[in-house]
Amino acid sequence: MTGRPLYRRNPDLLLEWDEDAGAVLVDCLRWRKFSAKAPLVDLLHHLDGPLSAEEAHARWQGAEDAEDTGDTAGVEGTRKLLVRLAAAGIVQRCDKEHEKEGEEGDGAPVRGRGSGLTRYELAAHAQAARGPVPHARQGPPPPARLRHPGTTATVPLPEDPGPPSRPLSRVLEQRRSVREFAPEPVPLALVAAVLDRSARVRGYLPPRAYEQTQRAAPSGGGRHSLEVYLLARDVGGLDSGAYHYDPFAHALHRLSPWSDNLSDLQDRVLTTPALMAAPPPAGLYLTSRAARTGWKYEGMALSLIYRDTGCLMQTMCLAATDLGLASCLTGRMEAPPTAPFLPPDEHDVLHVGNLALGLPSPSPSVPVPAPEADG
């Protein structure tokens, strides 16, 4: 070794309050927890960047307190403490010779800051990998059907009047994200067909008390936490406004007329994120009633909700393509949701995605994928 060992705080650590253990440090990458005493937290505060044991000792306000309790003895005690913390993975060796080995003190690979995931994302992933918490499934499950407050009218939707479905391979081949729409209204019958084919409830799954339903798109445990709202700016045969889709009755419940607030919402979640030159005639705003999934899968519910969202979005896109409609997904999410038609103070409601719908432009500028280069 040609220089002094350097240490830094493990970048994947989070400080949280455990129900039983008080303050704890969580290693988000490996999902390990350590008791977080005040002197240790103070030491880690100074280890944002590489420090030697001497430098860390000089900056560590907790060193004097630690000496009083007999835990360390000056610089040598701090050095020994850092070695133990590195072995546990709470800090990392980051001097050049150690980086050549590519390992932390516990033998795990060093994760660089360019990994593309924040520690919060790593924590959510690690938590989901552990499965549901032990106290899941307590009490009655939330109902699968949402009786939406604030409904001013109900619009029964026609049974699927769309053309016969084409071969799946053909639909998959033709699916594209289309950002240009025809100027005329999108027919209500086609919007209804998209909802019928992708989101309608086919029935309950046993046991009935679990509030599990069968639909075209899969959902973890049959929980189906997702709710679909229609932003009808220009839908033929339907008054402009916001609607909630009732997948049990195959009907739209009118929540509000079209307004500047709805125009702003459509721009925030669809038009601007998708780089559209003009707003789409219709948009679908997806939310999750997280408690439905959380009742059965608390601890991994968020990961399932995201996966359910992807399944429903793809199913909707394929249904739209099959019906000859243009569609474009956006991943723009608002937290908390700002949609004016949502009831206030409902903390389990998550905004999870959006879909633009309309008739395709007569001459859309859809990019043509380039063939893969040989070799």
C-alpha cells in the first residue's frame, strides 16, 4: 500500500425510524439494517467524500464522546472503527489501491454513482424482493368497485361495436406511439371498445370475500387497483369533460365539464411530456387505489402497482391499434395527484400513467426503425 486508506459513507445508506428499533441505517442495496446511534450518524455525516482516519477523527464531533465511553482511543480508535464499519458495509474503502480490487470491505462490488438508480429506488426494489410484510391481509379487503363521489350523470357505453380483431402478430407489428391525430373527434364507440377490450371486469375470482376480479390485463393477486379516467376533449357523441370509467357496469360517470383546469392537466401529463404539437382529442388518466394491492401485498405493493400499470397500458395500446386508433403513452406522474376531479385528501390514490387516444393523422410523421447493423 502506498498511501493511507480512505473511507466514505456507503452511498446506499438511508436513515429511517423503525417501529421497534428506533433510528436505524438501511443499506438499500442489500436491505440490511444497523442501529444508528448519534455518534455514528455524526461520523457518517462527515464521510460524504474520501477521508483518512486522521481526517475523519479531526472532523468527527462524536470522537470525544466516543472516547468518554471507551469505544475509541484517539486516531487509532477511529481507524479501528472505520475498519469495522467497512467490514459491515456501512462505509466504503475508496483509495485507489482498493478500488482496483473492485470490492468493499464485505466483498460486495462497489456501486458507482452512475448506476442510474437512487437509493430510494434501490430501497423500494429491495423491500419488494422480501415479499409482503407479516401483517398483510389483516381486516377486510377494500372493495374492488369504486363508487366515485361527485358523479353528475351516467353514460352507458355501447357493447363492443368495433371491427373483428386481427391476428395478434399483425397488431403487435403495427403498434406505434403516435403523437399526431386527425382533426375530427374520436368516436365514442371506439373509445368504448378500447375500454371494453382492455379494462372491463369479466367477473369475480374466488373467494368472493377477497374482492378479486378477472380482467383482460393481469394484476398481481387479482387486486386490480387501477382506475381509469377519460379526459374527453373532443369525443364524438359525448359532452366534453372528465369521466370515471366503471368497469363493472361498462359506463362512464361524468365528474366535471371541460375547463381550463382540465386543459392544463392534459397539457402537463400528455401533450407536453409526449412533445405533441396539439392536444389529443381524448386522454386516459390512470390512478391506483393503492390500498387494494397493499391489503394483500404490503411491503411490495408499489412494485406490483407499477407492473400492473405497464400491463394495462400495453393492453390498451394493443386494443387501440387493433381498432385503428392512434395512441401514445406517457410516464408523467404527479405526486400528489392534481386532477381537479379527484376527491381531496385521499392519501392512498396514486397517479400512475396516461394514454393519448384519437384517430390517426392522415399523414403522421412516424419514425421508421432502422435495421440492426450486422456484427
